Amino acid sequence: MFIAQDIAFAVQDAGGEVVGPFSTVQEALDHLGNEPVTAAILDVNLLDGDITPVLKSLVELERPVVVNTGTIRPWEMEGEFPSVPIFSKTTDPEILIEELTRQIKPQMTT
């Protein structure tokens, strides 16, 4: 949870709005169903399981997303979502934000 808080503070410092962190996949999915999300930083494992359903929804919505995980690199995830950058904890939050910013900029020009 400390890493999530550090990332949330870094997002706020960069001018972003934080809508999480969510501790379960269900909470994240519920939020996606009710509120627009511009971009996301996801952990692989939440209290109720693997984040794949949330990642799939974000990719289908064409939202910028990065995965930040403390587990072994999720090879299945890399195969299913090859365009999603996967970082290992503890990646500096600034690097995660830079990657999301890089993904968001092309969307803003189209």
C-alpha cells in the first residue's frame, strides 16, 4: 500500500487526478463501469485476484496503461497484452508517469 500511495502522490504532483488505489479487482471494475478513466497504473495481483479483467477493459477502451508488479514478470500477460509496458517494483513513480504521459500525448492529437 505504501508503493500505491507514493505513486498516487507522484500522479497528483504531475497534475493528474487519482481515483484509486483500489485493493480489489471488483472495486476497479466497478469504478471503470461508473467513471471515465484517462489512464491507469496497475499492480498484477490484488486482494481478490489477478488484474487481467481490468487490464482487458482498459485496453478495449484504448486507455493508456502500465503495469507495475512485485511478482515475477507475468509472461502470460505480456503475451496477451504485448503493447502494455510492464515495470518491476520498485520502479520510480516518475518513470511510470513518464510512460503514461508518452502514451497519452498521441491520443490528445487525434
